[in-house]
Amino acid sequence: MTRELDIDATERLREALDVEDQSAVFATAQDMHYADLATLYEELDDAKRDLFLKTIGPELATDVVAELPYSLIEEALGHFHPAQLRVLLGNLSDDDRVDVFQVCGKEAQVRFFSLLGPRDKELTRNLLKYEEDTAGGRMTTNIGRITADMTVKQAIAVLRRDREDAETLARIFVVDSEGRLVGKVRLRDLAFATWDSPIRDIMQEAAEFVLAGSDQEEAARMLAKYDLVVLPVVDEFHHLLGVLTYDDAMEILQEESTEDIEKLAAIAGEQSEISFLNIGVYEHLRRRVLWLVLLAFVSIISGFVLYRFEEVLEQAFVLTLFLPMVVAAGGNAGGQAATMVVRAMALGEITPGSALRIAWKEARTGLLLGLALGLSIAVFITVLLPVLLPLFQGSGTGPNFGFARLAFAVSAALTVQVLSATILGAMLPMMARGLRFDPAVVSAPSLASIVDVSGMFIYFITASIILGI
Amino acid sequence: MTRELDIDATERLREALDVEDQSAVFATAQDMHYADLATLYEELDDAKRDLFLKTIGPELATDVVAELPYSLIEEALGHFHPAQLRVLLGNLSDDDRVDVFQVCGKEAQVRFFSLLGPRDKELTRNLLKYEEDTAGGRMTTNIGRITADMTVKQAIAVLRRDREDAETLARIFVVDSEGRLVGKVRLRDLAFATWDSPIRDIMQEAAEFVLAGSDQEEAARMLAKYDLVVLPVVDEFHHLLGVLTYDDAMEILQEESTEDIEKLAAIAGEQSEISFLNIGVYEHLRRRVLWLVLLAFVSIISGFVLYRFEEVLEQAFVLTLFLPMVVAAGGNAGGQAATMVVRAMALGEITPGSALRIAWKEARTGLLLGLALGLSIAVFITVLLPVLLPLFQGSGTGPNFGFARLAFAVSAALTVQVLSATILGAMLPMMARGLRFDPAVVSAPSLASIVDVSGMFIYFITASIILGI
């Protein structure tokens, strides 16, 4: 399989770099995929990066730079002289070139911009108008465009000219004289049609498209849902501006999944494109420490609640046995509910409008979960605890109640805790979206910290009432 | 935008179904995308599903059935008579047909199989040999195949014949007389080449391919990494069996992300393809209850540890204030580390081989996180606690120590807890993979339950030593 092959090639390339054998570096790199070369680049030290980029030739270097994690791009471009940079920036596809400008510092932007040709300057300026995370910010403008009144022969002549430049010819878009999107043609229909038939006869309606200002995730989901290779991007007057391709969509969906996974675990900030092992310790620290400190202070509230119930614990210290369990069960059940709702929202399956239906469904699920847990623990307390407790030098239950009453108190508290945490877990992400936050900020840990506090109250109040303390 | 359009169309279709207006159902459905029709189908009751499937015509019905969540496919096919079923099963693309057989019950499998034509029977039997989650199990065999000695004209004649059947013509694969993969041709090169040039001259090396038995996720990641539209699937003798397409890859990557997200939140079982709101309460219960009960019993161990330290608490009840915080901080920090490692593994960024490097990196990160948290809490205890405690009718600190010593004890415990939980969180997923479990089974909640137990020990032992209790 290729992967094994490429591990070999990567090894050979690494060795060639070690001994500074330029011709071996060049030859090995030519046979490798730029994606693998970009992965290797991350791991090289500065001197080797310089040798590498300058040896592999401008075309391959362009592909590698375009594939690098954003945070390495400015550094990589710094290895080139202005003359080389001019070639490299000109070689980049327009969406990759815009990415370069979006991720570089102000000073580098100005320097790079001055190296562009007049056409690239205008194109880049136009594309930079769109936010980085919109369809317009991700689109490419290198596409095949034909008009409906061309014949197949004329269309092929036009497309042949753009053949190598166009990012994709899987779908060719048909525009009117004003540049407005009117239809699409499959390359296979064009290739196999008779040469004098008009494009009008073989074109199909371009039913799927997005506005340039649309969120990139929405656009990517549309590509995925409708199994499209390319999705046209238009302005509000329906002018065809460019396309998003399936590989952009895959990248966007992966980024968004990683972001949701990390947010759900209370990891802050944008996911880095650099691979895990190449991120420094301080970057890891930066993304994790804020939430940890914040959650720690929320947990101190739990501590104060616990502290307030000193009297109850003094009368029935046996209650400590089930305190961590009741509290944690709420966090776990709430985390499950929140995760399912956040993911369902990300996949576009639910909207804030269905809040009531979700609350009702989660209320029933939460109640059943609470009852199932309560029953399991009740059995444990009545059957096993009388045997286990003496082993831990326990002094039996409290003064006024037996194991059966303890079981009832713990199970009741557990059911209330799981039910309320499940509903809260399902509702908070929807409320977050209602307030225009990302639903995934309602992370499992922050939810757990909140229901820790409510769990302490639920546990001690339920126990006090049922056990008569 | 299309989405708004489709919501309108969905509404009209729903109304037409309500009044059983068959011609309106037919007309509206024809203008809609089958993906939207499949989404609508989920929400219909049995009678409307019957009317819907029988009205929209066999071709559209085939597309809708292929797009349905797996759990609804057998039910949907049950609406058709054998004669209709024969047409529908014949219309399905070969990979969708195999899916049908993989998800239906034994009895339905036999019945459906008897309705297939002889060629489809053999094809289906061959494809069913591959596991559902392998490249072979997901591939399509409807592809354009040509040989290197054909001219462009001959190749186009061959492909024109297969034009509508082939799932994709973005890449056309070149095989030798034995059917072994020897290269690939882009449709654009074929379309724009002179008719008498031999295929040999315009074909490129097919460097990327997977074995049929490879894991589907590995194959999907290769498509994503190398920006491929199609990835050829071969057997061990390099015979071309079929291809995986970009839309298969997108689907696979989304499924795997959802699975990881859910596992990390301790939700068991395969993700359902049915949308969140259409899953029943009992299905939700089934996927969540087992982990909740299991984790509850682990938390009881924490309870027993707490119970054992009754004496320490009796002497310094003020320690309860920081008990929930120290314990929870471990769960949070460990959960962050586990999540990052699980995701990095899923993205193929780290392997068990890099375990030592990761342990070292996480040890440093964990130490810094622990120190940062410890410092914040020490400031809180020395500066704010003396003011806050009287408000809660607190009796001051313990008998033998002041706020400064308490701050030192809590911070030391916190640092040890966060450091150990971070290392454990990073290591457990890698150990799980070493033992051939899915790394994502090391969910944040299960990790939290484990470090709850160790956290109790760390807290009470550290406090006893430093405070001299």
C-alpha cells in the first residue's frame, strides 16, 4: 500500500537531508505526494527546512507550502528570496494565496502583496473581502465557465485553454452575459456529446448553491448532504463568484468536528492545524488552563454547599458513601445529553425550534435513567452494604434509620439528580445557541461542575427529609 | 438559497400527502433532492410512507431508499410488491445494494436475493464477502475501465457505453489484460486529447490505492489527505476491484467523528443513522444506561475512601470546602488530555510508538497546569477565604493550622492530582489501543470516575501530612 511506500520514501528523504545530498533530496521528493512532504517539513529543524524548500524546486515547493499548517506558512515563505517568492506566490491557486494573506502578519502581507502581478493583486483583494470562515473565504475562482449559447465544440475550446488551471472540471458552470449562474454541465456529457449541439441542450439546472457570506460549515454540509463534487458560490445578485470543492468540504467538516470534540472537553481556542506532538507545551497550557481555573472556582461552590451541611453529615456520616456517586451521576448523565444534542445540532438535525420536543424526550429518558440507576443502587444498599460496611469498620447506618430507608433516600436523590441534569444537559446547548454562542461551549466538564452544586443540594435535602435528620 | 426553497417544497409535499393528492405528491417530489425526500420520509407515519413511496415512481424511490438510515431500509422495502421490488433492487447501485443486504434480516435477505438478476446475484455475493467497515465493503464497482493500448477514440467509445452507469468518471482507471491496476486518466485529459493518441501516453501512475480488507476509516483518511476524488480498491494481486469515492469518504469520516464524540461522553453502541429526534426513548436509554450504572459503582469506591477519612474530616471539617474542587480538577484535566490524544489518534497524528514522547509532553503540561491551578487556589485561600468563611458561619480553619498552611496543603494536593490525572488521561487511550480496544472507550466520564478515587486519597493523605492531622 502507498502508506508503507511513503514511510520508506520519507525515511530516504530524511537521510538525504541529513547528509545534505541535494540531488537525492530532489529525486526522492519528486516521487512523493506533497501532503507527505508537508508532514515531514513540520519535523525538520530550520537549516534542513531551508535546504529542503530550496532543493525541491518551485512547483513542488508551492504545493508543500499550500499544504502546511497555517502557523508555519509565514516561516516557510521566509526561506525564499523575493524573486523566488514572486514565482511561488504566482503559482499558488487563488484560494491558497488568500489563505497565505489571511494567516501572515501585517508586514509580510504588504511585502508579499507587492510581489503579485496586477491580475493576482485584484483577485486577492476581492477574495480578502470575505471572512475566513465563510463560503466566499474558502472558495476557489479557478473554474470552467461557459455560456448557454456556445456549441459543445466552442465550449471545449474555451475549457481546453483553462484545462490545467481549473481546480475542477467535474462540473462546468454556465453563466449568462452578466456572469449570473444559469446552469451546469457534467464534463462527461460535454465529452461524449456531438460537437455541434448547443450547451443549452445538455445543461442542467444548478439547483444547489450558496451565498458567499454563508458559514463555511453550512456550505460543507450541503456538499455532503447532496453528494456534490463542487458547490457554486454566488453573490446576492446570483453572479457566479467561484466554487467550493469536495476536498474543501472534507477539510471544513474535519476541522469543525475536532473543534466540537475539544470544546466539549473544555479545551479553549481554535484547533491548531499543527499535529499534536508538534504543538509546544505552552500552547497546550494556554488552551487548557483557563477553563480549568474557571471550573475549579465553580467547584469551590460545591465545597461551600458541602460545608454548610456539616450537621447532617455529623448525624449520619454514612451519607458520605453515596455523595460522590449521586453528584457524579448527574454530571455523567448531563454530559451524555449535552453531547448528543450538540452533535445533533452540528449535523443540522435539530434546531432551537424543536426545543420543547427535545425537552420532553430527554425528560422521559432522564426519568428512566434515574429510575434504573436508583433501583440498582437501592439493591446494592439493601443487599450488599450491610455486609460491606463492617469490613470498613463502619458504625452501621445513622441513629434513626435502617438500610431500607437509606436506600430509599439515596435512590430518590439519585433519580432527581439524573433527571434534572439530563434536562439541563439537553437544554443548555440550545439556550447557548439561542444567545448566539456556540452550543459546544456547554462542555461536559462545565455542565458537571454546575450539576455538582445542584447535586449536593438535592442529596442533602432529600436525605434530610426522608431520613428525618 | 436552496435550503429555503427545499423547506417550502417539503411543506408542500407534506400537505399533498395529508390530502392524498397523488399528482401533487409526484410533481413536488420530482423537483426535490432525494436527500431531502429521505429526511421527510423519516417523519411520516406508516400510511403516508406507503402512499409516498408508491407515488414518487420507481427511480426516485430507489434514490430515496438508498439514502435512508439503515434501520429504516427493510421497513421501506416492505411497502413494495415483488415486481416493484425487482425493479428497485435492480436500479440500486451495487454498493447501495450490498448495504441493503447487510442491514436486512435473514428472511428478507433470502427474499430480496431471489429477485435479483443473475449478474447482480453474482456481484452482490462477491461484495458481501467484505466486512461492512472495510474499503471493500464500502466500494462501488461501477467504474470506467480501459486498457493502456486503446486509443483515446476507443476509450471514449467504451466509456460512452457505461456513461450513465459509472458512479464517477472523474478518474478512469487503466487495467492490464488480467484486470490489474496500471494507471489512471483524468476525464479532462481524455476529453481534450487528440483521438488517435494511445491511452499509454496520457495516463498517469495510480500511486494511491487501498487493499479491499483495509479499514474504511484508513481509506477515507487517505482520500482526504491526498485530495482524491476516487481511491481505487485492489486485492492482494493488485486486481482493480472498485473505487471509494469522495462522498463515501465524507460519510465515513462524519460517522467516525460522531462515534468518537459519543464514546468520549460514555455513550455506548454504534451511532444511529436516524436523526436525534426520531430515535425512541428506549433506544436512548439502551445506549446510555450501562455506562451510567457502571460509573456509579466506581463512584461508590470514592464514597468508601471518603468514608474512611472520617477522622481527618472530624478534625478539620474545613477540608470539605476544597474536596469537590481537587477531585473535579483531576477529572477535567485528565479529560482534556484524553480527548486531545484520542482525537490526534483518530486523525492519524500519533501512534502508540510515540507513547514516551507524549507522556513526557503531557507530564510537563500537567505540571504547569497543576502549578497554575494550585497558585490560583492558594491566593484564594490566603486572601479571600478569611473574609468568606465567617459569612458561612465557619469556625475558622482547623485547630493546628492557619490559612497559609491550608493553602499550601490544598495547592500541593491539587498539583499532584492534576499532574497524575493528565498523565493518566494521555496514557490510557494509548494503552487501550495497545490492547486493541478503541482508544475512545477511555471516555472523559470513566476517566473522571477513576481519578475521583485517586483524588480522594491524594487530597486526604497530602492534607494529613502537611497539616499534621
